[in-house]
Amino acid sequence: MTKHELAVQADISDSFLSDLTNGRANPSLRILEAIAEALETPLPLLLELTDLDKDTLDELAGGKAPRSLPTGFLRTSAVLTEYQSFRVRQWDQINKDSIRKQIAANTRKLKKSKQTSKKTSLHN
């Protein structure tokens, strides 16, 4: 999706979206909701990509905000030296690979469970 398409779908001007993406403007909650809807992304998930803390995200969601990461994983932002950044990117890749493996294993289990359920229902 281009910036123009996003602006049209969120019903905001191209120039305002440009100001947002360049840090020259601050969106209202209504604008954030419109952008999230245009991106087909829940607002709490969109906000999770920011530096807002968990309690603020939960409050904005009107309860417990859905999380996009498995239990035990967190997103964070930090100012790092080049070497620290290099190491963090390595850890990030290791964790992403681990999460992908967990998702693949869970998907296989779910498919196997569905196949077993179908076989059981056919025999009854």
C-alpha cells in the first residue's frame, strides 16, 4: 500500500500523513484508529510497535490489549552502540526463528488434531 492509498483509506491528507511519518505531527486517537482500520490492523497491535508501556496499551484497548508475540517475548527500543546493535539484531533473528518454529509446530498439532477429529466422527 502506498502512502497515498493509506491516506485515502484513512480519510486524511497526504501531507498530514507525511508529517506523521516524519515526526512533524501528532495524531489524535481518531486518526490512529482510522490508520489502523485502513491497515487492517488492530489499534493495540499498531501501538505495540511504539514505545508505549503495557499499561498504557491496555488502557487504550479498554482492558487487556491483545499481544502479537508469544508469552515471554517483548518488543523494546533502545539507543545502542554499533556493536550492541549488531548483537541485538543477532538475538532478534534467533528469536524470530524460534517463534516461527513454535508457530509451525502449533499449526502441525492443530492440523493433526482436526484430522483425528474427522476420523473419529466418521467412525461414529
